[in-house]
Amino acid sequence: MSRRTEQVGGLLQSEIAELLLRHVKHPVLAEAMLSITRVDVAQDFSNARVHVSVVGPVEQEQAVIEALEHSEPFMHRELVKRLRMRRVPRLRFRADHSIAEGARITALMREVSRAEGRALWGDADDAPAAAGPGAGSEEAGEAAERDGEAT
């Protein structure tokens, strides 16, 4: 992908997100929680593949993609008005499962680490008990043992 197509993809991503948030009034889209994960633009700017991640069941994902395809002519007209481009790409929407897949892999990693008796960084279980500099470190533990022996 060239630098120009990447720039146009980023611009389209933000404009499409703005349109979906404020201007597209499709009932399925109003109820769905979705994210535009990336936009791949063809070299000739004729088409753009919009990758959409939908939180919810597969049926809802399919309904959202259909609603986006139904709203494409409106979004294209709005993009033509907003963008100063000779050719505004036609939009094609695709389901993107990368966010769900990442969450699934993270859950598997947490499960394996707990089974091995380790905690992943970011788990609530691995937070140090004491706050302050050196808390949870070996030096702090040794200092606490010495203080305990002295009393």
C-alpha cells in the first residue's frame, strides 16, 4: 500500500466513524456496538474495504454488515461532499474478528498462566499488597523481615 492510500484510508476511517455516529439513522446500527478497525483503499481509489468489528452474536454481525451495505450510497454521497478528492472510493464492508480473536487469545493466556501458578501483568491478582517505592520487590521483603526481627 502506498503512503497516499494509507492516508486516504485513515481519513475515510475517521469520516465513516463520524457519519455512523452522527448521521446514519439505521435502527440496526443505532443498537449495535461496532468499531471501524481499518480501511484498505485500492490503488486507483475506486474501492475501499472497510473492516468492521461488531461486539455481539454472529446474527447481529451479519445484520450490521447488511445495514452498512444498505447505508453505503448515503455515506458515499456524504463523503463526496466532505472530502476534496477527485475520486471518492465506493465502500465495501467486511467483518473483522481481530478484536474478538485477541480477547480470546488473552483469555487463553490468562488461563494457562493461572494453571501454572503465575499471574499475567494486568491481572487484578498480581497487584502488589503494599504501595510505594520498592513495594513488592525482594529488597522490600528483606527489609520487612529485618524490621520484624528487630522488634
